[in-house]
Amino acid sequence: MQSYGQNLVPFAPRYDEAIKGDILLIGNSNVGLDATDPYNGNATNDNLDAAVYVDIDGDPSTFNSSSADLDVPSDDSCYRIVYAGLYWSAVVDGDDPISQVKFKLPGTTNYLDITGTEIYDQNAANDNNSNTYAYYHDVTDIVAALPNPEGTYTVANISSLVGPKPNAEGLSAGWSLFIVYEDPLLPSKYITSFDGFTKITSTVNETFPVSGFNTIPTGPVRAKFAFSTIEGDRQYTGDYLRLNGTTIDATNNAGTIIRPGDNFFNSSVSDIDPATNTPELYTTRNPNSSNTLGFDAGIINIPNPGNSVIANGATSATISLGSNLDIYYYYFSAFAIDIIAPNIVLTKIVEDDAGNDIGGQIVNLGDPLNYIIGFQNTGNDDATNFQIRDILPINIVFNYPEDLVLPAGVTVASYDPDTRELIFDIADYLVEENDPVLEIRIEARVVDTCSQLADACSNLINNQAFATYQGTINPDFVITDDPSVSSNTGCLLTPQATNFLADLNDCTFEEDVTLCGSTVDLTAANGYDAYSWSTSPSGTPVIGTTQTITVDATGTYYVHNTAAAPCQSIDQTFNVQLFGNNVSNPVIPYADEVVTCPNDGKQLPNIFLCGANDFRDIQSNISDSTSIIWEQLDESSCPAVADPDCANEDGSCVWNEVENGPNYVADTAGQYRLTINYPGGCFLQFYFNVYENILDPTVIANDIICNTPGSITVNGVPSGYEYSLDNTNFQASNTFTVTTTGLYTVYIRQVNVPTNPCIFTIPDVQIRDRDFNGEATVTQPLCHGDLGSIQLAANDAEPQYYFTLSQGATLINSVGPIIDNNYSFDNLNPGTYTATIDTDDGCTFTTDVTIV
């Protein structure tokens, strides 16, 4: 911002954002001619010599007070306050601190003490002319926290001199509250507010350049201007507001000019009536004086006939303040203008396999979770460079890329299996203005075992996606990591992750701990609010209240881990045994067979992996060791054993460490051992073998769409295999025709293998019955002689698409086959049209549309 002339404090932005929403301004005067009665005369404060405090609250702790009511036009839909700035000022300060006021909110009885930030303080040696000041305080957090921000706001104790005036300018004081609110149903606007301090006279004017926006390319450009000044008199003319060189006035719905172009700042408070969209004197104040004796606050629509003041495609504007006679002090302005910008509505819900929304519900171990990420551009500009970022929670099972179902035009930019971060690239043609909703499906499931849910809040499965994109016509409009919400029904302002509670009541958290030495530490799961240890399942007696306790005797120990809601509390059991007391190979529960070596009677677990992607997640459930080391034999380092039922324990063998910790994922063929080291120097060694058939089958699942049945096709399998959907009835063909929706498991086995053939399974193959529907969006002509358009969209169906438009038996136009699921027929004359959508799967949609 820049200015010319005298500028006591340079004007700088307080709020500067592009949002879907609007601005409001309320305020009142705290100095007048009567404590409670409104003043509706035409006098000026410099001609009056008996100023008194306005004091309407009846509170002995305040010496002046006034109120104003806030009414948000969007209260029938949904909105939220994103910014609120409180301003106060006076021509001559009083004996009380100028930085402090009292602020009362709607629905409350007590004042809040506010200490403001100085904008300007004249701090003159005397009051012979003026001793003016202006202060500001950000009250966003206070106002936004109200369950209903609408209602009466009261400001008290504005420091001001009263009584006989000491100067030629008179006495005046007042306050204003500037509000920015967000509403997804409103057009996108560029909103900027700025404050400073300048004295406008016949020789000192002020100019504010405003930039950083891009107005709509066609149609009427709408803008609003808000302001607060002091010492603008009713009878003195010459003060003006100009936008891009055009002098602005304000005319109400009755045709009365309430702010003339040559006396714009005329001791009044005005707003915009939402019913008529015209400026009116703001009367829902106490007192509601029509003449506020030197205090001005208001908000107006900028008159812009034929876009003569602000043009289509404009990227800047100039606001000028001046006077040919009247003196006034200017300290606050705000500007809001409709802009062109995309608006991606990003939703994320979770469904069961039947398509029911199960967000917030209890799910069990192993239950399927189908995440549905929906996106749609509801703005007035095409979006570009659109990415969706999603970090999947650790307590679900997700197989990449098999569990992804992506519409055409959506691709995976990256996937990090360590952080579980998925990033999707969305083609530009899917997020153009008026494009329909599209969906990404992630078909996951809850973890399978309780051992993965011991730590605090593991029962909460929280997930949220984030959108990053920018505009096409307005490339300066950039949104980064905008969060997803749980619905797309208009109220989209409170981002919500999709939450699930996994029920842990049926889980048993039990561990065997080895006492190797005089003591051993028992450590409960992480992150709980409190712990209570006992030697009895009843919890009594309590022997410890820390996460870790030290014990010196064998036996069973119990700990109750307490978590605050909505996290679940759990109980853990620790069985303390002497070293070597019935400790068995922890791999045995995961083995497909266990053989016994005839030489020494030791058991050897064998694991058979079916497929290149098969694995066995071995969890030892051992927590009392100092380390657990998993190693694989270098089979070239020593002679092979003579009996395959025996482990190779030759001392000359070389073993290579493959993991260090309680768990190991076995996904590679080989001979393995694990060494369990205990406090005190004890250790145990166990052996196991892994065999692998590297068959890597994949499936392609096609949903049931209209007249086309679904299908499941198995790929990547050589000859010599057969296939089944029930593990009983096998067929030679690798393709199944599916006419019933559901979740299928594909079974694959070798033929002519009489004993224990490897059964390969591909679980959770989902077949849906697509809910095809068509949509017709009509754009009516704005003016006589203009032409209309009809946009058709095919939802929840696969390409190719065919779009036809006709009148009676006359074909107007047709297009197809195309892969884009929407098409716009433009330049249409008035009349009734029949619109038809067809797809290769036999889907048909027909509707009649009228252009008037």
C-alpha cells in the first residue's frame, strides 16, 4: 500500500485471504448528548458543548457503553467466523487508559477485559485541537468460539473527554467490529482489511492500491467496501470516497441517498440489508442514533454499472479518500470482491462391504474398511495441478496397489510404505467447473490380531485426506493441504477425519516373561494415563503404579492400563517363569508343519509360502528379552544336513542377521534361526525353515454395470492350475462371470498334485452393482438474445460414453464414444430438449430439459 499527503501511520493489511464467504461490520458511538436516548438531529459535534457518555448497560463498573447486533445472512445454511477485529477511537482521550476497553459477547452477562494494540496515539501536550487515538484487538478466537456468534455485542469504557469541548473539532468516540465469515455456498472472494491512521483535510488525501485478486471473466463484478472513521460531520460536506477514480455514494432501497458522494462520512452507521442487497442506516444498535456526532462506520456495495468501475478480469483497484472541506480521521478499511477461483470439495467416508457408512461405529478385528475419497470442483474456475495426499493409519491392513480402485484420470504419484503416505495425481479434465463428483476407493481392513493394538488409543482408527490445487484462469489462487470432510451436504467447514473404534473387549493381552537372574522388569504398553499393577486379577493388592515395575519372583502379574475416552483401557497379564521352564519355539504357531529331528528330538517348524507376495508375520510375543536376533543361513558356508527334518547346527556355518526385534516377516525361502537373549546372560536358540512357491497371481475385477454382469479374471498363472470361488468347485477357466454383488475369495491350486497342494488365495475381491445415474445441468441465458447450454454427466459408470441431444425426432447433436464422463452442449436456443446418455455397458439415461 502507498499514499500521498500526510500519513501519520502507514496503512498495512490485517487480513488478506481468498475464501468463499463475505464481510460484515457493526459498531456504535459511546459519546452523545444523552446517556441512553438516540440523537436524530442534524447538528455537528463541533457545534455542541455538552457531550456526555453514552451508557446503556446499567452496570456501575462501566462509565460508558453502547451495543450493536450481529446478524449473519448465512445463518440458515452454514458458516463459521474466520476473522474478527475490534477497533475503538476517540477525538480527545480521557483520563482512563486508552488501550483498555470492556467487551461483552452475545448471551453472556460479564464483560471481558480487552487490552488493544496501538494504531495511533497523538499524545498532544493539550486538547486545544485534538488528542486523537485508535486501537485494535484481534478477537477472532473469542468470537469464533461462541456456539452462536449472532446477537448483541457491547463495548464499554472507551477513553474519551466529555463535557464542554476544549477544541474546535468537538468530542466523539466509538467502536466497530469487523467480521469475515466463511460459507461454502457463497462465491469466492478476495478479502483484505487494513488499518493505519491519517488526517484527511482539504489539502491531505489518501490513496490505497489493492491487488492480489482476479475478478470473474464475464458477468457483473461485485465488490464491497467497509470503513471506520471519526470526526466526519453531518453538516460539513466535501468529504468523499473514490474507487478507481469514480466518486462513490450509497443509496438505500427507497431511493434515498444515505451517504452522498460529497458528504460520504456524515456521522452515521450503515450496513447492507441482505433482503434487498442495498445499503441502509444500521438501526439494530443501542442507542440507534441516526446522527452519531462524528463517528462513522459502515459497509456498502460498490456501485458498478456495466462494470464501469471494476472491470472483468481486473487484478487491482485504487481506493482514494479526500475532502474539499470537512476534516476526518481515517483508520480502518476493508475490501471484498468476487473473484474467479476453483473450490475442491474433498470428502472421505468409510463404508462396509454393503455400502453402509460406518464412520464412528465400532468395528472388529479383520473387518473390511472401504475408504471412499470423493472430490468435486464447486468453484467458478477450472482446477489444475490437483493432488490428494492421504496417510493411512497403522492399525489397518493395506495392500498396495491391489486395494486401490481408481477412476480414469486418477493415478498414483507416489506411495511410501514406511509412512503409508499415498499421493494421487488428478487429471485436469476431472476437476473443471461443473464436473460431477468422482470417487477413489481404498479397500483395506482392520488389523487381524490383538497384539497390534496394545498401545494406548490403538482402538482409534483416524484418517483424513488433503487436497492441493490451483486455479487455471486465476493461477495465483493456490490451496495447499486442504483437509477432507465427512460429507458433502453444504456444511463443509469443520474438517473431520473418518473415525472408527476397534472393540478391544475380546482381546487378551498376555505375555510370557523369563526370569534369568535375580530380577526382571515388566513393562506395560505405551501411552496410557495410569497404570495399576497387582498379583491378583481383582487388582488388589496394588503393587505398583508406574509403567514398568521390577519383580524378583515367578508368578502371574496383572496391570490395568487406564486411558481417557474415547481411547479404551486394557488389562495385560505377564506370566513370569524361570529360564528354560517349558519355553518352546515361538515360530511353531505360524508353521504349516512341525517335524521332529530323529537325532536329538528337537522340533523344526516348516513354513510354506504360496506365491511371490505371500509372507508369514511371525510375532514372538516375547517382551522380557534384551534382544531377539533373526538370522538366515548362508547355505554355501557349510555342508547341508543329511536329514531335512533336522536344523543345521554345524559350528562352521555362517549366519547373516536379517532382523533385530520381537517380530519377523518371513517372505523369502531359506533356513533360519532366532536367538533370544535375556537379562543375566541367558539365551535360547530356535530354528525354522521357509519354503516358497513364487506364483504371483493377480486379478482384474469388473463391477456389475447396468446390463453387463461383473467378472473376475485371474492373471499371471501358467498352465497346470485350476480356479474356484468357494474352494470346492474348481474350473479350468481363469475367468468367472459374477451376477451377485459381494466380497469374493479366489482359490488357485495345482492340478494332479494328490497331497497338500499349495492353495493360493486372493481375498477380498469386491464386486459392486454400480449405481449408474445421469445428471443434466442447465445454464439459462442471462439476457434476451443470449443462448443457453446443457451439461450432461454420467456418474458411476465406465467409458465409453455417448451423449445425444434432440428436439422431438430431430437430432440436434451427438458425441461419442469418449472417455470424459461429461459433455456440454452449448449455444442452444430456447426450447425443450431430450438429453440421452448411453454407455458401452448398456446404461441409459434420458431426461427432458427446457431452456427459457
